[in-house]
Amino acid sequence: MTLYSEQPLVFDCLGERLPGILSIPEERCGTGVVIVVGGPQYRVGSHRQFVLLARSLAAAGFPVLRFDTRGMGDATGNFPGFEHLGPDIASAVQAFRQALPDLQKVVLWGLCDAASAILISQPLLTGISGLVLLNPWVRNAETLANAEIKHYYHKRLLDRAFWVKLLSGQVNVLASLGEFAGKLWRRWRGGSRPVASVDFRARMVDGWQAFQGPSLLILSGVDMVAAEFVEFAASHPQLAALLQRPDIVRLDLDAADHTFSSALLRSQVEMATGDWLSNLSRGEPR
């Protein structure tokens, strides 16, 4: 455990002013972390998640920058959407390096569509040593239907509380059957089609394939976004093969929700991230 300080940092991105907070350890290693925030969020995060993560990592010796993207929080401009955050991320990395010129490695950390933005933005980024990606966003009607059938409806059928409500008349059977039939139809209709090669998900896969450094992938067990990512990976041969790379470490937290909303879940993410960063600093991807 080391002492750290926090200070503001304001930098430019395409003529807009982006504010951030630096968490700087007194005794720091050469690896720093830029927390990328998706929308609609700002640098604090849900239940102060990004504040707590930054301080935890700083206490372990890793400097951290968390910042507002264009149009979010205290930043100027308009939010361009997660598919177009490459300039914001590149500007943040540059400002981070200028503020801490002794940095040897920079890691990007992102949750949900911020993780997707990191992958999509790879062609615009240089000098990135590692990626930490949590519950990447791959929303699509087809894969969502598959995930809901496997991870939601299956669990409901095994849930005693559901059957109690059903038998007591608290469940609208016709509405539930209609909803379930719609999911099955979307799954059947799209099951034999290859994944489209022009949507943002293809850009994510391309960006991840192009990235040459190690990655940590953290997936929540109680989260439809994570379940949909698993479904997408199963339907996409390139992504499935990519996830077999020895420098991509996958961690499944079975009890976690999408934003790791309890102190226990947040501590698990903080510990996993810190351990992985320590290995990266020593030149060990695992």
C-alpha cells in the first residue's frame, strides 16, 4: 500500500476541453492505466466505481487517469457515440504521458461500450501495452435473443419462485408465451446466417486482432451484456479463435452483475486488475 495524490488534468480533443482526474502514487511503477468511460457516464462511474478503482490501483503503485469524453460530464462538445471515441482516447493517452513522462506502459481499461470503444479505436492508438475489457457491448437482436433464451428463460424455468407465481396466476401466461415465441423466431430466423461484417462488432474484432499486446477479459455471470458477448463469440469464428490466444486472459465472475455493484464485486475487479497489471509490469502476460 502506497500513498497517492489526486490532481485535475484538462486537455484538448478536436477543439473541445476534456477534464480528468489523475491519481498519482508517491512510489509508482512504470505502468499506468487510462480508464475509458462509455455513455451515458462520466469519470466517477456508477456507484463511484471508477473513483474507487482508480484509488485502489494508485494505492498499489499504478498511476491512473479517468476522464470525461466529449459531451459527457464536465467536457465540452457533443458526445459522438462509443463508436467514435478514438480521438478522445488518443488525446487522453497523450495527456497522460505528458503529465507523467516516466511512464513506460499504458493500459486501457473499459466497461461495456467503453470496452467496445477501446477495441474499435485501435487503428487510432499507438503505444498501448495492454487492455482490460469488462462485459464488452455487442448488442444485436439475434445474439440478444439467443442469450435471453439460454441465460434468462432457462433459469426462470428452474426457478421455484417463477412456478409459484405461475400457479398462483401472477404471471400473464399468454404474454409470456408470446414474448418467448418472438425470441425463438428471431433465433431461428438468424441462426443460419453468418455474422454481418459491416457492423461495429466486426470493427471490434478487427481491432482486437490487430492489437499485439496482452488483454484481460472480465465477464459477469449475472449480466445479459456479458451473456450476449459469449453468444457472439460462439457465432464468430475469428473472435472464438482470438479468445484462445495465450495472451488473452479470461476471468468469469459468476455472481457479478453488469457494473459490479457491491463492495465485494468491486474488490474482486480491483484485485484481478491489480494482479494482472503486476504481471504485465514484470513482463508476464498471465
